[in-house]
Amino acid sequence: MFPEAATGYSYEECRATADWLLAQTALRPLVGIVCGSGLGGLAEMLKDQVAFNYRDIPNFPQSTVHGHAGRLVFGTLKGKPCVCMQGRFHLYEGYPVQKITLPMRIFRLLGVETVILTNAAGGLNQDYKVGDIMIIKDHINMPGFAGNNPLAGPNDERFGVRFPCMSDAYDRELQQLAQDVGAELGYSDFLREGVYCVLGGPSFETIAECRMLHKLGADAVGMSTVHEVIVARHCGMRVFALSLITNQAVMDYDSEEKANHEEVLQTGKQRTTQLERLVSTMVTRIEHNNNYA
């Protein structure tokens, strides 16, 4: 048996955190949203907000990345009760993978049924342009190849089964809904669909690594999301995720281009309004269309 500390928090500790939050607000969220780098504006769209700094929430990790606010915001999005993470946690901050995925279990214990995750990513697909929005249809979990999986260690059946399926990790109905909403909003020109690969970070990828990942079938690369998806699926929530392509991965040794975090945040600002409209419209459809509910 692994020590409990190595595997994140126990069911009882997660329950205590969820109960603490539920006692502070009358809102009972059905949708949980995770905001990636520069995309925290989604949380600002929520009405009747009740917000908590991560540092004030029992057992909660804290975000240390510029561009991540570090707040959990409850509110309604066009009438739909939501909870929104303004800032997430990453392997490169030094947290164990079980700890960075803790919020997904809290979401579930709050009553969340659908999780929407956003991130900033580098484009590997040569057809992608900076500013494209990629609907994630599948992922490649590189840290998982080395045994760094959020479900490693003892399994508590109250969260989910020992060996969860991941071939249906990304909900196909929600992907279709995103395409439909994107077409209605006139976003088809920059809406893509592809495979997201996660790496540990914080260093950006080398040219050789980008070439390898592209050959493996990855369309975009980043440092988040996949671990959260695994835990969200493990505890039975539906998952939709999208990447904002904030930089084109460097594939050519003659290129003078260099990836940098400021570029990521800048692209986030430029496309953020459209991304917010896409997600907020989707949220209302999840509520109003029983096929998606």
C-alpha cells in the first residue's frame, strides 16, 4: 500500500473540501469550467458570482503561474449553474499529479456532470494557424508512458473503477455541439479538431521533440488538461476540451522563431472573446437540449 500522501487526498478529505464549499454558496453547479493561460475571462462572464481564492479553500493547491488568477468562481452562465477554475495546476509547478487533479474530484462531489477544459497549446499540425481553436478529440499522455498517471496508487471505488476506459474520454456529442455552435457563430474558419499531446514542461519543446510528436499523430502540444481529463472520466463526468493555438511549434532548424509565454498570453487576449462566446453558447445548449443533457 502506498502512503496516502503520495496519492493525493483521501475521499474523506475531498468530501470535506466539497462540503466546505457547498456550505459557502447556495449554488449547485452542473458544469465545471477550467480556464487555461490567458483565458480566465470565462469566469468573468458568470453572474451572481461567489469567488474563493485557492489559498482560502481547505486542501486546495495554489496556482503559481503568471496568467492564472488562482480563484474558484461559482455563478450562472445564461442561467446555468457553473463553477469555474481561474487558473489550474501543472506538473512543472512541482505538484504530484494526484494533487493537480484534485479539483476534478471536488467538482464531482459538488454535483458537476460536465467538465469543459481550455488550454493554450503549440500547433504541430502544419495546417494550423496561431489563433485557431482546436476541439480535442483525443490525447497522448506522455508522462503516463513513464508511469506518471493521476490514478496510480490505491484506487478508491467511491471515485471510480480501477481500470477506466479512455477510448471515449472526449464526449462526441459535445464535440458535435461545438462544431454546430461554431458554425452558427461564424467560427468555422478557425475551428479545428485534433489530438492534444501533454508533456511535463516547463521548458518548451525542442525541434526534434516537435517533429517526433507530429509523427506520432499529435496536432497540438501543451502542459496541462490530460491529467484532469483522466480523473474527470474516472469519476464519471462528461468531458469537452479545447486548445487555443497560441504559437506554431518550431519544426525547422533554419527557423528564427522561438516559443515564449508572453506570446501565449497575447494570443489568448486576442481570441478570448470568441472562445468565451463559443463556450457560453455551448453551456446553454447543454441545458436546453436533452440530447446533450
